[in-house]
Amino acid sequence: MTKLLKPLLIACVLNVIGSSAALAQAELTKDEVKEQVIEACQTEAKKRYGEDSVQYISSKTKWMKAMGGALVKMKVKPEGKRVTKYKCVLQQDQLVKFYKV
């Protein structure tokens, strides 16, 4: 019984160590997120709303502790609609979210 248990335990430990190392590399640090938020939000807005949709994007970034990411304010004009104010958040796991203001 112990001959079977020991290799299984070693395999489980190696799996946990390997997966936690991969997850740690997937998340960005606070400074990296604040540096990348402007261009990440701009490219995501162009994908969602069209190539000429971004009217204005702020150069100031703000760290949102509750959301776990950096925030930037922007004005977007979707095709055939009015200009709308959005807050764009780039989270540490590289997820981009838009919030209408």
C-alpha cells in the first residue's frame, strides 16, 4: 500500500507546484498593469466598437483595489450611436472590462 501511495503523493505535489508557478506567471504586477492599461483598453475598444470608435482616452491611470486592476477613463463612439463615457479596467489577470459612466 505504501509503495503505491508514495509515488501518488509525489505526483500530486509536483502538479500543485507546477500549476501555481504557471498561475503566478499569468498575473501581472501592479506597476505592469498601470503601464499597459491605456493601450490594452484602446485595442479592446477598437475590437468591440470599431476602428475609429475611440474619441478620447485619458493619460491618467488609477489603481482600483476593489477591482484588482487599473482604471482609465475614455469616450467611445460606437458605430451609429452617440459618444459615451466609459471606465475601462485592466485586471491583473489581463481581463479588460468596460463600465458605462
